Amino acid sequence: MNGRNFIDGRWRDGSSLDTTFNPSDLDEQVGDYARASRADAEEAIAAARRALPGWARFNMQARSDLLRRAGDIILSRAAEIGRLLAREEGKILSDATAEAGRAGQLFHYYAGEVLRHPGQWYDSMRDGLNIIVSYEPVGVVAAITPWNFPIAIPAWKCAAALAYGNTIVLKPSEYAPGCAVMLCQILEEAGLPAGCVNLVMGDGRELGPVLIEGADAVSFTGATPTGRRILEMAAPSMTKVQLELGGKNPFIVLDDADLDIAVEAAAQGTWGQTGQRCTGSERIIVTRGIHDAFVERLARRATSYRVGHALDPDTQIGPVATLAQFEKNLGFIEKAKAGGAELAAGGTRVEARSRGLYLAPTLFVGTDNGMEINREEVFGPVAGVIKVEDLDEAIAVAADCELALSSGIATTNLANAERYRRASTAGMVMINAPTAGLDYHVPFGGRAPSGYGGREQGSAAAEFFTEMKTAYINHGVM
Ligand code: TXE
């Protein structure tokens, strides 16, 4: 893939090229991408601003049709997008293709949302007046996205922003920008007017300040420290900010759990997609009565996974996406061992035919909630088991964490499930289901510092991507 920046409807070279490599095989180069300069980012913001009035007034039916067409094209090219995603990010081909499909469905969903654009009408307390509350585009949106869902996250930000009449500058992760290039090609093919979506690639630390100062709103997904930095940078210009950040998600297993369901939900939540999901299970909190049986089954499940090349149809767990993340994961593992956590599975690099970043699904037992392995977001196929006495202690341990994105519980007791649903401090609660793996038509996100500035996806996205206007109309009719 040879990717260029997309500014004002034109594909443009950058100041230099950045190369990406296949994490399943570091000897394979995947793409060369034009690196945008700060001046390019300024031009992209200016183009988005010029395009804004036209897109904000764009005929509703035509806007809906355009988003639907974009969704159709994404779905028709899902295999191609999935293959690029698998090569560049390392997600196994079936998951990568499904993610591309999800991106297409998101565009279809927001094609429908265009037609359900919110608004309210009220009687006034004063006779002869009515009140209309309308929801207007927030303006130019900078979408800054990470590598772990390189088509779904750009899609859910762009589809929602466009549906509500905004224009966009998209800045994808430098580790996996290929899918964002394809998304912009598809939006162009679908007929989106020039300037409505712009793409700038490169280092977020360099381009970020220009985007944050120039845009009306920034929607960011990524690391919690980066999110804090963005919030600080947005303060002087009071740019509206939406942050989807890290998780340290607890999954509770109670004595009354169905063991099969508990093991599979924990396994999927922990090791699925190589654990590189902000909603992944990282702390598995297990009550004493079921602890040994559960741990024995879960450790066996960990060693049953086939780890390997993302394009190999037999592979169940792909590589870690980047060398930096791989080394970070190994660092967490070493420190957990040194701190007294006991390795029940994995913990080592996996050798394969290709020179890939393969890490065995890893499970620590005998951990407590104070250990680094249970406090810092690992963002890899690694989890720690914490033994507790009962649901009360499980709730307390689950809540003893700054991050509050997703959470889960395995129990066959309805009252226990409901108690946890109410007690959880997280933005999302799963009962007998993995903490990761979510629908796109309902709100997604967590409480600060996991999330900030309104939920994404579903109709909840309107909160961030629109501004309210309250109009009083004195028509004089009593
Ligand atoms: O994230 P960054 P990285 C977590 C996970 C991982 C860590 C680092 O723990 O180990 O983050 O991943 C852009 N101003 N998550 O380095 O740095 C950057 O170019 C503006 C959790 O990939 O946050 C990229 O486009 N932008 C997460 C995007 O921010 C800046 C998913 C994300 O990069 C910037 C991925 C700046 N100062 C990683 N610095 C989740 N919540 O799902 C960087 N960027």
C-alpha cells in the first residue's frame, strides 16, 4: 500500500515517508505512508472549515444515501480491508474481516440516524410562544485514532460526525494507517464532497497541537496519558473533547457460576484479539469455592490456543501489534514474576515460522489488587487472577481501580447479577459474557479517566457531535 494524505479532495505527498511492517513477519514491509507536516494539518483544518457550511446543509436524503453507499462499498471490500488490517495490525484474518464488516454496518446505522436527527418542540410558559430545541453540527472534528481497531474506530467516529453534519480531519495511528487511507478512498468514491473528510498521517505529538487548536471538537481513542495531554492542550482554545481511554476491566467469577460459561467468557475477554482491546479482561476476581477448578480450566484453555501468523487460517491468536507493545508486555510479565505472582500459563515468547511478535496467552494466579499487573493497563494477552471470599469483597476489589470502562460477572444467581450491575463503577457491565465485544447501536464508553466527554456509538454519539440551540418563537397565537 502506498498511502498519501487526503486534503481538500486531493491525494497529496507528505514531507517524508513512514513504513509499516507486518507484526506476524517483521521481514515483510506492508505500506509506505506520506508523513504530513504541521502545514498540511493546517491546510486540512482549513479545507474542513470551508466544506462545513455546504455539508451541514447537505440534503438529508442525499446525506443518508451517501453514508449508505459508503457502507455498501466497505462491505463489498471487507475481504480486502480485512487482509490489509491483518497484515498491518496483526489481527487474525477472520477478526480483521469481521471488523471491516462492522465498519460497513456502522455507516449503514448512521445513514439511518441522519433520518432520525433529533430535535424537540415545547410549549412555553408564556402564552403565544413556542420553543424549539435543535441540534446543530459541532463543526470541524479532529478524529485521532489508535492502532488496535484501525478500521472500526475511524469508521465510528467518521460515520457519526458526518451523519450529524460535521466535517473531519482524521489522524490515524502511525502504526496502522492503511485502513484509514482505504476509508477515505471509499468516502471519495461514495461521492463525499471535497474537504468533508481529510486525512493527515504521522506523529500525533507533532500534528496533535495543530488539530486540537484548529478544530471545534476532538474525538480521541488511545492511551490514558495521551488523553490527559489532549485535554490540557484543548483548554486554551476550549475545543470540545471526547476521550475513549484505557481499561483495567474486572471479570468476577462467583461460586455459583456456570464453569463452562465463566471459563469461555474469561478466555475470550482476556486473550481474544491478543488482549489488545480497551475492554479486555485484565483482572479476574474469583471466589474461593470455585477458584481452583476455574483456574485449572482457564490455564488449560490458555495453552490450547494456536498462536501464529494472522493470515494462517488455523491461527486463533495473532501477534502483538508493535515491537514497543511487545517489549512493554514482556516487561509487565517479568515484573509480575519478580513481585511474587505465579505463572499458571504462558509468560513467554512463542517461536513460529516467521519472525513475528508472538506472545503466549498468559495467566498469573496468586496476585493481589495492589500488584502492578493488576493496576496498569497491560494491553496484551495477559491477566491476573485475584482470589476473594465473596461477592462483597469482589465488588470492593473490582471498584478499587482508577479506570472504569468495562466489567463483567459470571453467576447463575439473578440477585447476585443485579447486585453487581448496580454496584459496578464501570460504564459497561456484562453478565455471563466477556467484558469485550460490543454492539454498535448502543452507547460505548466508560467513566473518567476511562472516558470523558460523552459516549460514542448509537444515538448517544449525537451528544458529542452536535451543539444544542434553544429557540423561543413569539408567534402571537394564543
Ligand atoms: O497510544 P497513543 P499508542 C493504550 C495501550 C497502549 C498505549 C500506547 O495501553 O500500550 O495506549 O499505545 C496519537 N496529541 N491504548 O502509543 O500514543 C497517536 O499518533 C495528539 C489504549 O498507540 O495514545 C495515535 O494516532 N495525538 C487504546 C493516537 O494518538 C497524539 C488503544 C493513539 O496513540 C499525541 C490503543 C498527542 N500528544 C492504545 N500523542 C484504547 N483505549 O483502546 C499521540 N497521539
